[in-house]
Amino acid sequence: MAGPPSGDRIIAVGTVLEDRGAGIAHPPFSEFAAHLFDRAARAPTQALAATRLRVAGLDLRLVSEDRGLLDAYAGRFAGTAGHSHTASSGRLDVALHGLAALRLPSMPSWEPPAGETGADARRDDGFLSVSGGGYDASYQAAPPVWTLFDRASGRALQLAGQADALPPWDIGAPCRLPIHHALRRSGWRLAHAGTLGRDGTGVLIAGLGGAGKSGTVLAGALDGLTTVGDDYVALGLEADRVVARAVYSHVKQDAAGIDRQGLGDQLGPGDRPNWQGKYELPLAAIAPGALVEALSIRAVVLPRRGPGEGTGWRRCGALEAMRALGLSSLTQLPETLREGFADYARLLRRLPAFRLDLGSAPAGVAEAVSRLIEAVR
């Protein structure tokens, strides 16, 4: 996986597959990735469980020897195993394996051979990303996890020491990198942003961590507005209109936000803050009916803490919106700045941008956002 969702962006690392022999200690990355996918394809099928969902238009199939991991992941997606109203944006098969399933004695690693021109490899503080030869991959060292994506087939592989030996942020956004790559393959994007809407029309809520995205989404959802998520959403064009689709089913909020929204009674004895000190709550439980499959996006909103009690909005520049959405998303996902900004610019040029000055009273958020949606509808 690429590092913590609030950390630096990455691309891939390594040394060598133990069983390849000294003669090919540094194979081309395409050969290394193909070898791991081949091993995954030969994992004993009788020991595997599978789950199928439609997530953000993707026909998602998860396979693993760890049934508990599949169930935990399935509970975090906003997808459904039944009928979906969203058009298909492709298929994604993700194999979630530990080393034993691939009959590997230890975590394989890879390093660019001298003079390789077929892969772009970047490294940063224990994380690494590689792109080339038809594959995209990320590696993190602690705990060691490979995430690989085959562009041609739409298959992905998540390889850990054990299937569930994953970093603490993983469960907050399962399969984030495979979904990111699969959406790009179909012309969509995974964006680090929230949403609020009404009657199928909505606004995109963008900003760096701590800007108030999740608190804004939660306040609106509790007061009658709909959403397709507070943290990651799928963005694309349908009939030349920007559309956001739901990916995940939970919202994140720190203890102060829980108190401010009056949600203390929603926390059970076993609920604990995540690695960022935030609680992760299922929207279906705290705001029934608020989570919808898709919204037609008509504006970008940049929240920030205002000086007063009431919440209000005002126009701001497109460059400010581009920075808020682009920088926030590109620090979370492995790709070049040029590609990322070009894609976000293609979407944002269709949308006006507004500053949302958040007041101290959560009840005013839904009313202010509703007025804005009506103004841009």
C-alpha cells in the first residue's frame, strides 16, 4: 500500500524473489510482477473464499484465504451485492494473500536493474512505487506489503506476511490503490474529498487533512442531506457532467466532533479511535438514508473554520479549488503530478468554486449547503 492516507506519496522497492536464483537477481519489473501474479493464480482454490460487490461502478471481486478479512473489507464498502443504478466502469479482481498462500518463505523484493528504462520507480522513507511494463505497484516496509495492479487484465494482488498483517490505516479505505488504478483505467478517478447533496444534486468538499471535510459531511448528513462519502469518492464524467460515486460506507470523526454532533451514544464499549485518533462510524447507523450511490456535482466547496456561529459561503478562485483537491488527492495516491493535475483540471473547469466558512453551530451547515446547491442547480 502506498503509506498512510495523510502521509507522503510513494511508488515501489525490493531486492529479489528468493527462488529466482542469483542469475536473475534483478529481473525487469514486468517479469517480477508477472511472477507474483502467476503464483497468486496457482493458490489452492479450495482454501479460498470470495466476495463480490458493485463499488463505484466497478464490479469488484475479492478473494482470500482469510474469510474474516473479506468480511471486514465488505463491511467498509458502500457497494452492494445486488442491483446497482450506476453504470459499469469496469471490473476489478483483488487477491488478498499472505506469503503461505503463494508458497513464499519470505517477502519478495525488487530493485531496478542497472539501465532499466521500462519502469519508473520512486522511493520515499520506507515506501516505494513502481509503474511500467503494464503494471503499477507499491511497496511499504513496515509491515511489509506489496500492492500490484495489472492494467491489461484489471487484476490486483495485495501480498502481506499474513493476509491480515496490514497497516492500521488499511481498514479505513480497503483496496484504495487497486480501486484508484482500476478507476483510472476506465477514465474515472479516486479523489480525496467529501460530498453533500440533495435530490441527486450535490457539491464536492475538498481540502487538505484538518480542513473540516468530514465534520461538514457529517453535520449535513445528520441534518437531512445525502452524501457519497466524506473521505474518498470516485469522480468522472457522465453526459459531460461531473458525477461522484460512493466508495466507502463509514465517516471519520475525532472525539471533539463526536461531542459537537451529539453522537456519544453511538459509540459502543468496543469502539476505539483509529491510528489518527478518529472514530470510524457507519453512516447507515447514524444517518439512515444519507448514503447514496451517486450525486451530480455542481460546485466545489472548500470548508474552513469561520469566526462566528453561522455558516456561510462565497465565491473563490478556480486555482484555489485546484490546489485543495489536487494536492490533497495527489499526496494520497501514487501517480505523477502532471497526470493528476491534468485529470483534476479536466473535471474542475466545469465547476464553480466556493469558500464555506463553517460556524460553531453544526445545525447551520445543512441549511447553508442546501442554499448553495439551489444556487448552482
